[in-house]
Amino acid sequence: MDPEAKKRFRKPLIILVIIFIVAGVAAVPAWYAYKELETRQAVSKAHNYLVEGDREAAMAEASKAYLNDPEDLEVLRLIAEVYDGVETEHAARFWKQAFEISGERSDLINATRASIASGNIETAEELLKEMEARDIIGTNYHLFRGQVAFAKQDFQGALLAARRAIMTEHPDMRAHQFYVELTQLSRDPDIQQEGIAHLWELSTRRDELGLGALRRLAGSPNLTQKNTEDIIRLIRAHPEVVRDDEMLALQLELKLPGANEELILTRAIQYFNTDSPSEVLELGRWFNQMGQPAHTLEIISEEEAMRREDLLLVRLDALAQLGRWDEIGVVLQNPRAPIKEEFVRQFFLSRVQFETGQLAKAQISWQRAVLAAGDDPEALWYLARKADILGLREEAIVALNKLANIRTERRKAYDALLNYYKSDTQQLAATLQKMAQAFPEDRSVLNDWAYVHLLLKEQVPLAVSTARENLIQDKSYLARYITLALGYLRMGEFEAAQELLQSLPIDWNKAVPRYRAIYAVVLFANGQDEQANALLNQLDTSTLLPEERELLQQAIISQ
């Protein structure tokens, strides 16, 4: 190619290169604009799904937005909101990240709340210090302080903070609820009455708080006839009552001496549109809850039940209350019965077989129900709750063990299992071993693991090492001191155990029975028998584990 031709060729080539460069530069902001639009669309969809209650779909859209921009404040808040109440550890992490970016008060409050809910008390305390630095000392601050104190087994500190929370200028319902719940946990009848008196004080308010107090009072034990009549009158006079409140008033009315049961139940029907299947369903459930299954059968005929699964299940519950197992068996064998889920059919079949003495078949049907539930958390929780209500302990445990294999349900399932095993130390140890493997960073789980294994005299060196490390990490939990003290007892280091506990600013007479028992054993081991015996005065040993009672008994005998 001659030089002139090269020149002619070079010029358009340069122009073409420039065009490509300009186009490329121009494409960068266009690409970012597209990704921003995509992010906003995903956020909008996620919000809509969240409103509809579809958390799974909301998380899918929120995840798309997060991949586009992991530091977008709206996206972080959205993901935290999706996780709230489901996986609180993740919710806390995203709320904290949102606060670190925004520095806003609302994000700080949400991060603190979620941290407490997830059991991350150390992070919660750091965030509370931040609230103090910003002078955010209102109802939320005192409520959080109380919840943290309660998590550390500091009942008096929790109660003091709760009292402060309800005395602020604008306390919300959560503060009042926490305060009342604490008072009812107290063994002091004066403090219990203090909480009830507070509810009565709130009950005359004409707002949501007053209505909430009335609902709580309605469930109080040992209501007098006048108490019951006053609650009924205040509920019916409240401007914000809904149908559930009217039904609650009728429920209370049924408990009054000389109540006209038939008249009250007839009035209950008037609150429902009996031409609507969904309304009939709700009424049937209410009749069953009130122990009035015959009325359920009156409003849900067999013919109607055969057209809708939800109506059929309520009718089956009513038949079960009446002990009409043969009729239930006939329905279950009917191919027309609209029971969509096999686990529900197998559950009712198991119940029929159990009640009619076919125990081996009942066990097989229950296993089939759990198998049919698969890995569906909702189905497994249905079976676990039904078994618990019916007192079928082993059956409930089968469902809970399967739930423990599902990551999102694991902690809740393990907590439920611990409740079943609260008097079986060996099973507690086995469950806590699994929990320690599943949650290796959870100090409260590790502390419980160490305590139970020390009671059993198993893996003592490792348990003592774990207890010591836990206490080094955070010295604000009484439970960690107790575990390490037990470790010292097991190793024969009695003076070390006493030195660890005696300097604590604790009123041991108000400590929970387990802690009082361990401290008493420590005192006995160090020859302080008089002080130990005083501590055991009126100690309720019914809640102690067998190994704790044995440890205490041995200490008493050897004094």
C-alpha cells in the first residue's frame, strides 16, 4: 500500500476508534443507570411481596437488588426488614450495616432491637452506648436496657429499667408489655399485683394501649366476678373494639356464675355471616376453642365439610372433642374427602388409631405424617404443635428433630427440644452438643453445654476451659460465673469457686433456685454451713435437675 493510501486509510480508522471510545465512555453511565433502575424495580417488588406476606419472594427480589449495590441504604433496610422475626441474627447484621452508613436514629434503634432479639447482647450493649452518646434516652433505651438485664438474669435490673421505660413521656405498648410480663414472673406477690394494678390503670384509656391492657387482663388467672364484669363492660364500651374483642367479652361472660350459655352462644353467631364459608370457618374454630363442638357440627354439616378442606378439618376437630372416632375414620377413608395434604390425613388417622387403642398402627401413621411433611417447616410445626397439645411428647420430638435439620428453623426447634428435656440431663447434654456444633459462636449455648456436662462429670477439662473463656469474653452474665464455679467444684478447687462467687453484688436469696443451690454447695465445700443452710431456707428444689439435687444432697450430708 502506497503512503498516500495509508494516510487515507489511517484517518477513518482514527475516527472509528474515537467513536468506539466515546461510545464506551457514554455506555458507562448508561449501564449504571440501568442497574439503578433494575435495583429500584427489585426493591419495589420486594416491598410489595413483603406487604403480601410472601417473605421468600421478597428475599429473592431484595437479593437481586443487593447484588447490584450491596451498600444501597434502602436495600440494606429492606433485607433487614425481611429477616426481622425470621432470622434475627441476619436482621441485626443488616440493620447495623444500615446504621453504619446512615448514622440515623431509626437504624440505630432497629439494630439494637434486632441484636437483643438475636441474643447478641454484647453488640446490643455497644449500640446502647451509642444511644447514650447521642442522648437517645427515651422509652426505647430503657426498654432495651431492661431486656439486656433480663438476658443476663438480672431480674431486679430489668424491672428497674422497665419501670423507667413506662415512666418516659411517650412509652409505647412494648414497654408496658415488658414491664407487666416481668412483674408476673416475680415470686413476690406484691410485685405481681403491681403489674396487674398497672394494667387496670391502663384499661380505662380509650386508645389501643387501653384495649391491649383489657385483652391482657382477660387472660389473668383468679379473676373475681366483679373483675370479669368490669372487663366485659370496658371492652364493650371501647371505641376501637373489633370482632375478636366482642368474642372475648362473650368468652368471659360464659365464665360468670349463672351464665345463660345457649343465649351467649346464639349471640356469638350474630357476629358472623353464616352464608360465608370463611365466616363459618372462624365461628367453628371459636366454638371448638370454647369447648362447644356440638355447635360446630350444627353450623358445619358433613355435606358442607366435604366441599372445603378447612371446613372439614374444623369439623374433624369437633368430632375429636366429642370422641366420635369411628366417624372420623369413615371420613378419612372416603376418597371424596378434600384433604389435600397427606401429612394432615396421616395425622388424623394416627389420632384415631391412638384413641381406639391401635398403638402400633398409630405410631406407623405418625411416622408417615412426618415423612409426608418432608422439609416443609409449616407442615412440621403443625405436627409438632398438634402433638404437644395432645400430650404426645415422643411424637412432637420426632417432628422437632426433623425441624432442627432445617437451617431457618434450627434454633427455634432446638429451643423447643430443650423445653421437652428440661428434666432429662442426658438428653439436654445430647441436644446442647448438637447446638454447640450448629452455633459455635453462641456463648450462651456454649455456657449451657459446659454447665450440663459438668453436672454429668463429662468432658470436665474442656467444659472448664469453655466456661473460663466465656467469662473472659463477658463478665456480665451470672450464669457464666455459676458454670465456672461448678467447674472448680468438679476439679476440687473449692476456694477458687468461693472466691469467684462471694464478691458478686448479688442478693442470693432472690436468685433462681439453680444458682442458689450451686452457691450453697460452694459454701458447704468451704465449711460455711450456717450461711449455706440459710440460703437453702424455702428453696424450691422441684425445678432442679436430678444431678443438681444429688450434688446438693451430698453437700448437706457431708457438712
